Amino acid sequence: QVQLVESGGGLVMAGGSLRLSCAASGLTFSKYNMGWFRQAPGLEREFVAAISLSTGTAYADSVKGRFTISRDNAKNTVYLRMNSLIPEDTAVYYCAAARLSSNRADEYHLWGQGTQVTVSL
């Protein structure tokens, strides 16, 4: 069974840090581009970061300089390190896999269930 499972979310004070993990199973992880998206209550799902097969990265302007995406193909895991968190980062964060490099949610065919990140003042 193909699965993506996120972990590492939680409650953190503004200015704090979290590292999200996404463990993949049932697919050849090294052949997929991986991305992180987030969705806050009442808002559309938005792109956060992506990492390609060759570890090229892309970030949304809102998180650039604060978040870092990385992957460990040996562990079938993609990470999102989030520093200097602000309340606007509060959302459910989703890990996703795509055949091609993209920042569009509709180009990702496999999604995890999400992990909640809450940033308080």
C-alpha cells in the first residue's frame, strides 16, 4: 500500500522551530519529487516547499529563508525544518509526491493525511 505519513507537528510559540517528517512507503521514493503544502482554516491549500529528484529546492515567498526542505532517500523520508515560526504559519501541513517537479497541488498525485502546526504568540 502506497502511503505518506507526516509527523512532527505540534504547538509552538512564535519564534520557535519545528521539524516535520514525511515517511513514504510502497513507492520508489527516489523517483518522486516531494512537496509540502499547508492549509489554514477557511483558506485554500497553498504551496510551501518542494524538492526534486536531484535535491533542487523551491519555496513559497512567505517561507523562504525560514523553512528548509530536505530528503533522505535511504530513509524514504522528506523533512521540513521550520524556523522563526509566526502565527500565520498555523495550518495543517501535508506531504505530497509528484512524478514531475512542481509547485501546483493538482500535479501531486499522492498525499499524506497531514499534521497540525499551531504557532501562538
